[in-house]
Amino acid sequence: MASGIIYILINEAMPGYVKIGKTEGPLERRMRGLDTTGVPLPFECFYAAKVDDVDFVEKQLHQTFDFLRIRGNREFFKVDPANVAAALKLRAQEDMTPKSDVVEGPDDQRALDEARRVGGKYNMAMADIPVGTILEFVKAQSLTCTVSGKHDVEYEGQSMSLSKAALVAIQTLGYEWTSISGPEYWMYEGESLSHRRMRMETED
């Protein structure tokens, strides 16, 4: 029974998909190893945790979300990363999520920041989220913002975009990220806003 790290990765070039994997070595080294020429953008670690039995926990997570697996021989799932993180936290010993983006250099960071910005403004009305709704931050549900308009929220007494509010919140928690995709990190009714939008578009 070996201890190790279970990671949940997302990628701006693959919206809606989550990679659930493991490593017994440094997480940053594993993430850099996944950033190959076949992947347009670096992976982002949504959540990672040290666990006692890394093989068992990874297998359990894969079985739990198997009905959402993209291909039988791949570790990619079409699932809300917040749901996977909630399951992993039940076995987590220590949060191992990197406090900064894992990139090779300035060009990679610029590409990642630009991809996060390109997503466009999130339309609350199209996702059936009314003004006045309280949204919870995925990484600390004690941090909340209030929907104040079609594209904006109120956070810490100021009106701002979802992504700006998420960036302020993540930096409050000690992360050194310079950009973030807000809809991935704010939740409504236990579901990330990005997943909610994709689910509703599919249902239509």
C-alpha cells in the first residue's frame, strides 16, 4: 500500500473534460510530463491530495465516475471537477494543489492566461441564475459572492466579473495565480457554473 498524490486536472483547450490520475512523485513533474506537443495548453490542477493508498483511491474514483469516462483506456471524464474533488476530499490527508500555475515559461503562462480570458462573459440569465443568488467558491465554500447582474457579481462590496472575483478569492487563499476562469470555480446548487452551462446547453 503506497501513499501518493491523486490529481484532478482540467485544460482550457478541453472544456468539460477532467483527467483523474495519480503520481508517487512530485505533482509538478507529472504535470510537466503531460504537457506534450500534442496538448495545446498546459494542464491546470483543479485539486490534488495526498492519500494513503494511491492505487486504491484512484481505482475507486475511476469506478465511481466510469459512466462518464470518455474512452475505456483513458483517464478523461466528462464530469464537473467539483464533484470529483468532493469525492477525493473524503480520503485526502493533505491538500497538494500547486499554489501557482505549472508552466515551463512566460510564453506558456501568456497562452494560458489568454485562453482563460477568451471564454467570454458568462451569462447568468442563460444559465437560469437570478440576480441575488449566492454563489460559493469551490476551494472554500465560506467565500461567497452575490449575482448582481447578467454578467457580474458583488464580492467584498465591489461589482466585478466572475473571473475577477475568483482571482481575488483564490489569491486570498494563498495561491499565486495571475488569472482564473471564474465559471470553473464558482458553484450554484453544488454545481460549477461552467458545468451548469454545458449541462443546460446539452439538455436544450
